[in-house]
Amino acid sequence: MSYPSSPFSKQELIPQEETLEVLKKKGELFIGIPKESSYQERRVCLTPDAINALTAHGHRVIIESKAGEGANYSDREFSEAGAEITSDTQKVFSCPIILKVEPPSLEELKMINPQAIIISALQIKTQSKKYFETLAKKRVTALAFEFIKDEVGNYPAVRALSEIAGTASVLIAAELMTNMNEGNGLMFGNITGVPPVNVVILGAGTVGEFAARSAIGLGATVKVFDNSITRLRSLQNNLNRILYTSTLQPKNLLKALKRCDVLIGAVRGVDRAPVVVTETMVEQMKNGAVLIDVSIDMGGCIESSEVTTHDKPTFVKHGVTHYCVPNIPSRYARTASVSISNIFTPYLLKIGEDGGLEQSLRFDKGLRNGLYFYHGILTSKAVADWFDLSYRDINLLIF
């Protein structure tokens, strides 16, 4: 009687040696934090408390002298937290990992060593093709913090900075309405017997939500416009109250604009912000009204908007005070620095625990989403489409 042949070879049936899991070896990170060189950028990536947490885990941090000055952190605070302070910019940029808020300039890229890791914002709209060609030549691995996703699929860095921008827009409006700033003398706050300030908010995203939260907290009457019913419903749920909401219908919007004291534009787009308010609509607004276009970094959602700076933040057009500064969180540099630091620190500690960025990228899909250069190879489809460059799928490179 014949028996069917075994699916195993004779060799495989012999007892084999036991294979044990190889534990991940912790990696020591060597991080350089240069002083921000971009115009009016005052933020710093890590606070002294964050550096203390990193150095306590055996990591090394070199920070350029006066890097935290704009956010009111002294070199002494960083030094006491365990960072090394240096005035040598070249030394900072020669570190294996570079942490920045703004993307490095072409001049700064010259100082970076080949195979370095850069973690910063990308700001794709401000870059050139030459920038990405330089990254490729240096075989750099680069992460954009605005594209990093958390475990539930949100963008933590974008949300944190949007929360600041939303809250700040209301505080700035309150400031601009005072007589000291040649405003109309109205005060935010539900003063007994005085009609409340009318605020119109365009966009029900994070900026719109936090602007509405702050304005309501100060006693204003708030109207929110957005074409997404889901976002408007979500905003009402998050604020835990019913408020005036509407889709962006020109008739309803114009009626609200004629009565409002403050207009906050927070509409985003894919490539640029859509123009929601025309110049004709602005002409019909109250004399002395305040307009804050938070979307100005994406081209602005109000037709009469023009980019301004922190030094000269406002201009008056058609009797309406326009505030159109692109980098609003930098106005509150310390709060913004703490917020960014809170996002960076857990990721850096995790990268150290995993034994380096390579391992973290393998297992963390959200972190991988922020990667746009891997050893000199472009891995971002968005960048490739924008600049007409070729790219490779990171999932095919890393596994």
C-alpha cells in the first residue's frame, strides 16, 4: 500500500533550533536646532522642558545661540535643560537630525551633511524646483510636520496652529476696534444694555471653530458660513450650542456682511483659497469694520486682501480695516512654540525607542505620511505633481 508523499522535506522534519525575537535596539538621536532665519519667524521647535525630556533619555541636542529668543526662552534655560549651546551655525546644520519650524533655505541646505534628516514645515507653495533638486543631491530624508497624521487620521500640527490662528483672529479684532488703534471704539463683551458685536466667520474648520469659541466667550453674536453641512454640524456639536449657520449663499452672506463689525476669513482650498467675498461686498460693509483674512497664506478668501507683515499688519480699504498677515501664530511665538514642541517631542522619543527613523517609518503609517524625501528620492505625489518631478511610492522603498 503506498502512502502520499509528505508535504515536508526530511530536513524540515528534523527538530530545528529555536529562533528568538530580536529586540529593537534603542537609538541615540543627535538633534540640531538652528535659529530661524525666515522673516518675522520667532518660534522654536522644542522648549527647554522638551529638551530636558530628550536628554534624560540619552539623546543629544545642539541649539544655536538665541534660537529661542523670539519665544522668550534664554540660552541659559536651554543649557540647564541639557542642550549644548553654540554660536556656530555650521555646527548645528552638520547634525544628523535638523529640526526647524520653517523649511531650510537653499543657503542653509549647503551646510547640511549628505544623508541628513530634516524635520520642518514644507510650505510647498513657497518652494522651487531647485530646492527639491538640492535635497536629492544631498540624499536627504525629509519630513514635513504639516503632513504627519496621528492615530485617528488627523493632522496634529496643522490643527494646533489653526487653533492658535482662530483664537488669535478674535483677539486681534478686539485690539483693532479700540480707539487707541483708530478703530470704531466697540468692545467685545456682552455689556448690559449695549448691543453685542456682530462677527461673521467664513469657514467651519478648526480656525473657524476656535474663532467662534473665542468670540462667543467674549459675548459676541456669531454667524458661521460654510458650504459643508457636516462641518457646520460638527462645529455646533463641538461648541455645544446652537448658533447661526448658513451655506455660502451670496444673498444671505451680503446681508450678514452689511451688519457685521468683524469679518474673519478662514476658508481653505486645495491649491489656493476660493474667493468668497468680492470687493463689491466689502464696499457695502460698515465704515470702521475689521476684516481678518486668515486664509491669506493660501491667497486669501476675500478679494480686497493684500499680504501684510507683523511690522505693518493693517491697511484701510473702502473704510474697512484689513489685517492680512500670513503667519499669525508667530505673533504668539511662545504659545506656538509650546504647541509645536508638544507634537515633536513624543515622535522624537518614539524614534529613539524604535532605534532610528527607519524603524519608526516602517511601523508608523501616520509618520510615513509626512515623508516627502527618502535618501534623496522624492516620495510625495503632491510635490511631484506641483513641480513636474518623478517620485516613488515610499511603501515600495521602505519594506
